[in-house]
Amino acid sequence: MKSSRHEYDLSGASWHKSSHSDASGGNCLEAARTPTGIVPVRDSKIPAGPVLTFPARTWAVFIGQVKAEQTA
């Protein structure tokens, strides 16, 4: 399987914590909006740690599925 690795400049990214993150510091996920068409996602407890990136459309479908599961 061929792996492609992209690096993005996220220094100016505006990170937003998930509304489902708990107040005690656990389960903290942050995502950012970027003009590049990708959505970076990270663990808010480790801001300098690894970042996963998803195409914006893929992320939107994922979030839609999560919301649908919550209302089911």
C-alpha cells in the first residue's frame, strides 16, 4: 500500500474544542477550520502532538453520522 504524507502549516489554525469534551480534561478533541480544504484534528491535551487530517467533505459526513447516531 502506498502511503502519502502531507504536511500543512497549521500555525495560524483556529482550534475549536468539541462540545462533547468533558470538563475534567478527558475526551478532548479539537478541530480547526483551514482554507486548504482539510480539517486537522488533535488531542487538546497535547497541542504540539500529532494531528490527523481529513478532507473537509469526509469530516462533514463523519460529523453528520455522529449527530444522526445521537438522535437515533
